[in-house]
Amino acid sequence: MALVGRAAVQVSSAVGVGEAANFAAYAFAPATLVTPLGALSVLVSAVLSSTFLNEQLNVHGKIGCILSILGSTVMVIHAPQEEEVSSLESMAEKLKDPGFIVFAVCVLVTSLLLIFVAGPRYGQNNVLVYVLVCSTIGSLSVSCVKGLGIALKELFSGKPVLKEPLGWVLLVCLVICISAQINYLNKALDIFNTSVVTPIYYVLFTTAVMMCSAILFKEWQHMVLDNVIGTISGFLTIVSGIFLLHAFRDMPFTPDLLPLFLQQGSADHASWRSADRHQSCQHQPLLPSEDKGSQSMEEEGESM
């Protein structure tokens, strides 16, 4: 029991350090870049589980890991540049933007409809209901984290941030959003399989965060066409990798899963190998017998 408790403390400490680093990343980098790169945590956990916990990582999982790395690299290369927000006053001006207000109202109305109307009717049968609640509310939580990161930078620089009401409002909103996310994500995981919930939640959450960040910080406003295509392509590549990593995690890779023409080719190759092996086995006894025959003739010649 002591070992289990010690391991739980170490795991919780590692998770705390990781979340703190993720929080700091939102303060210094665009949310459109930070959120999709969260797929690397899924990749690292899969590799570490395969290495230290002897969990099987099949061919689909390995291909998914490679695709996630490639997509993350493409997104980093073509990452958008957000508008400079260096103070809570600038953040307040961003929050008063009509576009963001309309987006926030739509998110709240959609979440309430999903919770009180669609949830009791379809929540037990459709995985999208509770996952959509987590994703839409999560987009607002990322905005709160961004504002709190700016507040912390001002606090460390010596400004009287604690007297600003916006920082406390963002903190309260963040606590409410995270509580709702955890609650409905746990409901989805209690009803549906993790391999189904995880890729869907990643896609919807990342899409909602990218939309919110584009509206609030105008990250896509000054991007050229090449960077737009690169960012979208990298995101879709990560989505494909996460889908392969989770959806086919428990599926063994056998030759029966190959297409028919590949199965025929592998069968022909195997039959050719077996025929060649059988033919070589048939010819093997001839060599020793010939050697023995020649040896006996030589011995008779010597005796003569």
C-alpha cells in the first residue's frame, strides 16, 4: 500500500508539472499552436506505456505516432502570429469585441441546450452530446487561461494586478469552465469507450479553441495562404494520427486485414517459398549419396 501511495503521489506531481507547463505555454504562444500540440502528450503516454507497462503498440499505433509527429512539425513551421496583448487593459478591449461576444453567447446557449435538452434524451446513446459540452466550454477556458497568464506576467513585473477586477473574473470563469469540462468528460467516459471518446474530444476541443482564438486574438488575419494551408494540413494529419492510435488500439494486425490483392501476393510468395524449400529438401539427400558412392569406388580402386 505504501508503494501504491508513493506511486500515486509521483504521478500526481508529474501531472501537476505538466499542467503548469501547459499553462505557461498559453501565456507565451498562440492558442492555435499550443492546443493541437497537446496531442504529443497522448503520443508520449502511448510510447511510455508500451515501454514500461508492456502494453502492446500495434502497427496502427506506430503509424499514428509518426503522423502526429509530422503534423506537429508542420503546425510549428506554419504557426499563426497572434496580435500582441501585453496588459489586462488590452485583454479587456479584446473581450469587448462584438465578434467574441457573439461567439461566447453562442457557446453558452449551445452548452445549455446540450445539457438540459439533448443530454437527458440522447446522452446515453450519442457520444457527441457530452463531448460537445466539454469542447465548447473548453474553448472559453483557454481564453481565461490566456488572460490569467497575462495577469501573472504583470504581477511578476511589479504591477498592482490584484486590484484589477478582470483578473478575478477570469479566475472564477476558469474554475467554472474546468469543473464543467471534468464533469461532462467523466460522464462521456463512463458511458462510452475511451478509444471512442478521446479522438472525438481532441478534434472538437481543438477546433473550438482554434475558432475562439481566431476570433479573440485575430490570429488568422495576417496569415498568407501557404501558412493557412500548412496549419490546416498539420492539424488534419495530427487528427489522423490520433484516430489511428486510439481507434485501432485493441485490434491485432494480421494478414487477413490486408486487401485481397496483397493477400494473394503474400500467399503466392509464401507458396513459392514453401515449394522452393521442399525442392531443396528433396535434392539434399542426393549429395551425400553421390559422395558415398564415389568414396566406395575409390576404396575399391585402392584395394585392387
